[in-house]
Amino acid sequence: MEADQAPSDRLLMDEGTFIGNFGESAPHETYLCYEVKVFEDDSQRPGKEFKGFLRNQPSVPGPRRHAELCFLDLIRSWNLDRKKRCTITCFISWSPCPLCARDLVAFLGENSHVSLSIFSARIYSYMGGYEEGLLALQDAGAQIAIMTSKEIKYCWETFVDNKGQELKPEYNLDEFRHFQSMELEEILKLCQVTVNPRGEGTMR
């Protein structure tokens, strides 16, 4: 998708899907909105820009695949020029599980020209090791944060078929996102690697 492509030229998420997945409820699926910018040389304006959204692939009819892995499949299919700086911003309804975090870390290690920012609506804590996965992403250079009303508003205006309507204030859920943000901050603090008297790395 070229940088000048209008929102009306691409698929938009319906209002109910967005509110159901990026609101306070705990949906069973994961939606990921993405914005990829490819820059020419040292230019501050992207030469190419890709925007869109996708969801995880359920187990039927094919193998189950998380949204982050579907996105990595997509971006690899574009065959982007490794010599050009690339920024990726993901707005995702659940933070990456430890297995997806591992694959995202590997992707960043293979693509030094890429910078990654992840804004999550909520923390996925249903799989052991999720804290270490988030820390590994941060250590790999990714920016990790909980979506604020600013990101929610941006997604509403950019990825949703909002029919020209503004997002209702009750969907910003500032208090809910504040607690999620505090939890993420604690996770990244508590999982910091410390050094014991023998000089070995330990997790506390």
C-alpha cells in the first residue's frame, strides 16, 4: 500500500469488532492493526506506507496461528528493502504471548533496519513465561506500552469504519488502561536480570 493511499481504498474494521476487542472485555480472538513506514535514505517522510489490520487464524480450517505470526508472514511477503529504514507500529488487542515474543525478537535480530513499537489493549497473562517474553522484546529494542486514549482514538480514526462518528468517551477506559499500564511497568521491573555474587544472571 503506497503512502498516499486513502483509507477508503482499504478494508476497515467494523465498529463492533473494534469495541469488542480493544475495550475492557476479554475477547477470545486477537486483532492487530499495523502501520509500516519505509524511509528513503535519511528522509523524515516515508517513501512507502502500509496500513491495515488482521486477526489470529483459528484452528479451523487450517492450523491455528497467532496474529503476530500472521503479521510476520505478511511483512515478509512484501520483500522490503533491507537497506531502507523501516518503522513498524502495532496496535494489538492482547500483548504477545511468550512464543510470539520469541519470534518477534528473532525477526528484529534478523532485521537491524527495523524498529518496532507495540501498543496493547491488555496484557496476555494466560501462558507461563509471558513476563519474560515481554522483557525479551524490550531488550531487543522494541517499545512496549499499553494503549492510551490517544492510541485508541488514532485506531478509531485510522482502522475503523466509524462512519464519521467520534469515539464515545466511555470507550476510552482510562482507568482500566491505567491499571494495565502499571502492571506492565511492574512486569518489566520485576523481570530485570540481576547479577548474583558469582556473576551469574538470575531472574528475580
